[in-house]
Amino acid sequence: MKKILKMGSAFIGIIVGAGFASGQEILLYFTSFGMMGIVAAVLSTILFAYLGMVLTRIGSRMRTTSHKEVIYKISGRYVGIVIDFVIIFTLFGTGVVMLAGAGSNLHQQFGLHPIVGTIVMVILVYLTILLNVDKVVAVIGSITPFLILAVVIISVYSLATMDQSFSSLNQTALNLETPLPNWFFSAINYVSFNITVGASMALVMGGAEKDEKSAAIGGLVGGLGLGILIILSHLAIFSKVDVVGEAELPMLAIINDISPILGTFMAFILYGMIFNTAVSMFYAFGARFVKIDTDKFRVFVLITLVAGFALSFRGFKELVGDFYPIVGYSGLFLVGALIVASFRLPNKIRR
């Protein structure tokens, strides 16, 4: 049970980064569709649970140390090239978004210049990646429970103190801008994007777990936990959408309304979740090209972080709105391959 919870917590930690923990993703993908955002969140929960289970199970079955071998195994040579490119693009791009989010977080809460939070994040990520994969997974999973507690507190507070009717809030929410066409495609796009983000590290995590059943249940628990957090976060932001609809970090804005002290605490939790995803993205990106735990790996990751730092100046909110939906549509290749592989898994996928 301990291994399952550890893996489930780490799976949530990989995916829950700046976009999710700040509320910006939830605002874009769910709250902008008003009350139908709840239906979208439930659909996302089901898909996350299933695909999380598939990812960690395949990783365990193949004892993988990089997503490359798995992707080509489950999707073939030509589709595999496409999926591999999408994952590589996603890993680096999401890492850049995390660096930008780190700067925005400290800027909104403490008034520091965004470059400060970004530089600190670059340093923390690099130092952590010098550790081995088991220690990385432990670091990622250790911060997640604090986020879960924070989301529950924010959700209860928001629902208890909402001062407008659901119909009025629904109208306000529907006026928010979103690049997604409707709630159904938004839910699919969101799952596709996040599975593409988390696939590489989830496969590596599964590969580190010899017990295939524990790995599969860990992925399932992680997917369900992630879905519950989506639902709670949507309810929190929807309940206060008239106040935080234009905020760059809506969840942080809500908790600051409860208490500035709690707001400071939440800012550190949010920074930790950004750190989680940043570590996962840059670690997995490096593992795709260079053998881990080597000098070449450490140099490669350092160069990648410097490049990501330069690109992060585009801005957090702009990067989320521009980058995430594109990856979501591209990631449908991976989602389709995983669903097919889940039926082939018992007989055809071997180490």
C-alpha cells in the first residue's frame, strides 16, 4: 500500500505544476464552460485514472528507463516517430512554462521581479536532477499532500462564501476567453495534454517498480486523485469567478482572500508543485537523449535549463494559453496508442 500511495502521489506531482496548481489551467479548460465544466472534470477524471494505470503498468512490464523504447514498441516505427517528437516537444515546452510560472508566483505574492523566481527554480531543478530517479520520485511525491490539503481548504471556503447565484456565476464564466471549442473537446484536450506531459516520467516511474500490479494500481490511484483535485479546483474558481476570473494565479488569489498568511503558505506550496513538474520535465527530457547518471547527462540538462530560462520570458499566462492546447491536440496520437496498447498488454508487450 505504501508503494502504491507513493507512486500515486508522484503521478499527481508530475502533472500538477504551475498551470494546474495556480488555477490557470482549470480556468482555461473547465471554468470557462461554466457549470458544464463539472461534467468535463468528471470525464477527465475517468480518463486520467485509466491512462495513468496503463502508463505505469507498461513501464513496469518493460522495465523502461526512457519513454523512447516504449513509444516505438506500442505504436510502431512511423507513428512512434510522431509521438516521440510530440513528447520531446512537450517535455521541453512544459519545462519552460514551469520556469515562467515560478517567476509569476513570487511576483504576484511577494512583488519580486519574475526573473528572481525563475533563476531560483533553475538552480533547484538542476541540483535535484543530480540525484537518482528513486530520490526524484520521493521528492516529487512528498510535496503533493500539501497541495491536496490546500485545494480542499480553498474549495470549502469558496463554496461557503460565494455571494452570487450559480446562474449568475455561470454567465460570468461563459464570458471568459478560451481557445477550446466546447466542454467535451476541452476535457479530451486537457487529458491528452497532461498525459503527454506526464507519460515520460510515469513510464520511468513504472519501470522502477518491479511489481506490475502495484505499479498499475499506483497509476490508477494517481489518476483518480488528480481528477478529484480538478473537480475541487473548478468548484473553487467557479464560485469566485467574478473576483478571480482575470487573475494570473486564481487559486493563490482566492487563498489570499482568506488570509495573507495562508496566501504565503500557498505560494510556497505552489512553488513546490511547479518545482515537481519542472524536475520531471527536464529529467525526462535529458533521459530521452543521454544516459542518466553520467557527466554528459548533467551537462545536457544544464544547457537545456539555460535555454528554457531564456524562453520563459514570453510570460506564464501567454505560454499556457498558446502552448497547452496545441500539445493537447498533438497528444491524441499518444492517447490512442496507449488505449490500443492497454488491450494488447497481457500478451504482446514484453521486456
